[in-house]
Amino acid sequence: MRARTLVTIAVVAAVAVAVCAYVVIQRIGDSLQLPIIAGKACVVNAGNASVSATNDAGEVQLDAEQLANAATITAVGLTRKVPHKGLVIALATAWQESKLENLTGGDRDSIGLFQQRPSQGWGKPEQIADPRYAANAFFTALLKVKGWQDMRVTDAAQEVQRSAHPEAYEKWADESEIMVRALSGDVTSAVACTVSEASSHGPEAARSLGDSLKLDWGTISTADVQNLVGVALKVRETKSGWQYAHWLVAHAQDHGVKRVVYADMQWTASSGAWSHVTERGGIDAGPAGERVVAEVY
């Protein structure tokens, strides 16, 4: 009897230890902010601005593909002069529909970032698969909704999407607000990514980067910078400079960007962070605040 009692006590103790260990691990896991993809993690923060109690950290972590798509959606909206809230609605919609990934399929014939359907008049499949076309189509539909600016994020999104889950968009409102603050240039040095390896190099990478910039932003003013393999963009105001700078970091993985310099600050792929410029590596970035310079591998 005594032996059986000891065995029972030992089993109970083992179970208790296992349960406690599980709880501790869960709590540790919940508190850690781990990269979504090792070596390619991106962080976007809202600076000192208060967002809401549901995102106390004031930052969003996501991978390079998600951030690049968010930057493109925001750029398309900014070029169309869509108000701030419209940009938030667009990002919240894409978060819910695709997790900001340009999906090749989905429910029935749904495609792309916003899961738009050719059969519902959104366009041809190859058009919807283009993030820029998809973003433009979404904004066109949103701007036709009467009173959208006075609606909750989820209600305005639902007027466009007609989802079976109309409340789902609201859960991404805080993350989208943070993203828009940064990508619109309202906060500085707010978009950072660690790029582990370059997907393209040299003049080819510079040409690809320039082409992508024009597709997202339309007409842009460039400058010639001695010894630069990359692009240099002229800016008229600080806010637009940070729009370009953050866009360049967001697309660094795709275009082999290794350094972005603007307003006496620089981001480097190796560090994955912004810091004050101490040396410019032989590149004349021009007067601070007048040019955004991106150097490729």
C-alpha cells in the first residue's frame, strides 16, 4: 500500500511539473516578439504617438513580403491623395483578406492582396494579381462609398468587400494605423528590416529599383550622385522624404538595397536599423533633407 501511495504521489507531482512548465513556456512565448522569418524580420513603429490600448508596444512585426506589399498599397493611395483613414482601411482589409501576401488563389476565384474576384467585376486575373492594380481598384471602390470617412474601419471595408465576416477587419485597425503613420512619413526612422542576402546586384538591381519606384509613385525626380550604384530621389519636404525612405527599406529585400540615407540618418541591411550618419562611404548624398539616397549591393 505504501509503495502504491508513493507511486501515485510521484505521478501527481510529475503531472504538476509538466503543467507548470507548459504554462511558463506559453507565457514566455507570448512575451517574446520573434521574427516571422528568421533573418528577414521587419519592424514598423508609431514613434511616440499613442495608438490604443490593444497595441501597447506601438509596433508591428512582419516579414519582408508583407511590408513591401503594405508599402505599395500606401504609395498608391498617397499618389491618389487618399486621406489617412482610407489608407488605414485598405491595409486593414489586406491584412484580413490575405495577411498582406499576394495570394494566387483563395475562396472560389478570389485572387491577390484583397482577394478580389474576376467574376465580381474586379478585373482579369492577371490584373488583380498585380498589387498596384488591386490597390487602385480597392481605393476606387472605397471612394465611391457615401460617408466612408465617418464609418468604423470594419464597416467601410465591408461596404467594399461584402465579406461573410463583416467584423473581421476591425481587429487589424491598430496595426494598420501604425503602418500608415510610418509609411506616410508622419514618423521618422520608423521602418526597419534586416536583409540577410541580396536578391539582385549592381546596375541591374538599380534599374529594377528605379522601375519599381516609378510604378508605385508615378513621376519622381531623381538626382545624379557620384559613385552611387542605386537611386537618389529629390524631395521637397521632410514628410515625403520619409515616405520614400521607408518605402525603400520596405522593398530592400526585393531589390538588393543595402543602405538608405536621408536627413543625416541611415539604415543599413547589415544592421537592420537606423542610426545617425557617421560616414557616407564616398557617396555624396547632398544637403540633408533634400535627397533620399539608396545604395544597392
